[in-house]
Amino acid sequence: MSFKLAPDWDVSEWLNTPAPLTLQELRGRVVLVEAFQMLCPGCVGEALPQAKRVASTFDDQDVAVIGLHTVFEHHAAQGGRDALAAFLHEYGITFPVGIDRVSTQLLPITMAAYKMQGTPTQILIDRNGYLRKQQFGSCEDLKLGAEIMALMRE
């Protein structure tokens, strides 16, 4: 089976990390990206809590959990960096979160590069930087854990 390299992220700002992150820097680790919006019920109720569970279950030297705040609707209501920082604090989200760069097109740049259908979108990238899974919505914890472990063992 042939896989393609995961597209680079185009992030305007990072929260919960002292420096910007790149896929190149994360090589050697399995990367779980959870693309979300603050006003998305599925993100708040399912996807982000699951990402928090992954972050607390796996050693961060083996698995990097990254949030991608990718706003494609209700821009004014989602308020920018300060509102996102407050949201992350209130929901106890401590893993790094990038803010997808706004585009002159309909979708933010990273969202468009990955051809996401909406949020939440769950992305798994293997240790070599190849896109191995992209799913609109979330999946069961056990299934996601097994997928992560399979990539860790490769």
C-alpha cells in the first residue's frame, strides 16, 4: 500500500507550546491531529476529550497529540486567540494547539490542504510523516488506541 506525506500545517499561531511545531520536527513519533472548532458540539463532547485521553495514555516521546483550531464558520463568534486560550484553559486542554491560517478562500489553509469535510477531523500520521488515517468525526477509543499502537510498532 502506498501512502503520501502528510501536508505541512500552515498555522498562524500556537498555544500550549513554547515554539511553533512542524511535522518534520515530530518525525519519529506517531502524530494524532484533532482538527476542531470551539463551537462544534462533536468536537467539545467527543473529539477533544478523546484527544486528551490519548495524550494522557501515551508517552509524548512516542505519540504527539496536536490540536488544530480550524474555523470555517461562525468566525466572529469564535473570537480569535484570546477566546481560544480561554477555551483551552476551561476544558483542560494542555497539548499544543495551532490556529489554522485564514485564507482568502472559503476554507482555512491547512483544512483545504487536507481536504477536510468539517470538524471534528481526526488525522493519524506515522513516524515517517506519512498520512495514514483521516476521518471526519471520531472513532471508539479502543479502535484509535489499536491504530496508534500499530503505527508505533512499525
